[in-house]
Amino acid sequence: MTIISRLRADHAEALLAFERENRAYFAASIPDRGDLYFAEFAERHRVLLAEQDAGLHHLHLVEDGDGGVLGRINLVEVRDGSAELGYRMAEKAAGRGLATRAVRQICLLAVREYGLTALRAETTLDNAGSRAVLARAGFEPVEDVMFGDRPGHRYALDLSGGVPSAR
């Protein structure tokens, strides 16, 4: 059983372990966070929680039911009824539909709990898994973007009429 939980202070240790365990896996498809991220993790976690409390972000963990972190799924830069969706799943959880279920669940939370009417997301063209997750959740590509030297797409999802899978 998986659970999506709002990020809390007591998640810090498990979240840091998740990031360390999956660092190389994530770096294969997205830019690496760098050593400073890990060295300053505790302070960054504190700042993110303060920003969440201020309503700037809605940050979540995907947990395995035993306190282990399988992924992160976040709505950041919340403003004017919209937010940027970002997510990353552990290598051990890849290919099981977990990212798709988590994105669909966060879309429901975006509407029902956070009152959002639009989401955006970005991914590189070579990240077929992420592109598929976004498509299954109803996101549409709206423009081309670059991630350094890697081409990608920006996506959008209109939630003003509800969540696509719930329509």
C-alpha cells in the first residue's frame, strides 16, 4: 500500500536517504542536485517547510506504508490558481504505475484541497516515462523548452472543470 503524505519535519531523515539512494538514477534523466544539496539538506528542508506553511508550495512524499520513501510529488510556485508539478520516483518503484497514480492523486488534491485550476510541468524528450505519465494524467504539450543542452516540452493541464480522469 502506498500513501501520499504532506511533507513534514519528521520526514527529513527518510527523504534524505531516498535522495542519496537514488542520486545516480535521477542524474541519468535530470540534472544532479550537486553535493551542496546534500550538505545543506537540513536547512533546505526547514526552508521548504516554511515556504509550504506560507502557501508557496504543496510538498508531498509517496511512502510505502512502512515509512519508506518511494517518491516525491510536489506542487511548487503556487500563484493565481496554478502551480508547477514536479515528481521523482525511486528506481525500485519504476515501471509499476506508481508515478501515474501519484500524479493523478496530486491532481485531485490540487483541485479539492488547494483550489488550483491549472498545473504545468516540464520534462526532457528523452524521458519517455515522464512524458507518458503526464499524457496519462491529461497534460498536453504546449511548447518546447531546453534543459541545458537537452530538448524538452512544457506541459499544461486545465483543472478548471475538474480532474480529467474524474470528468
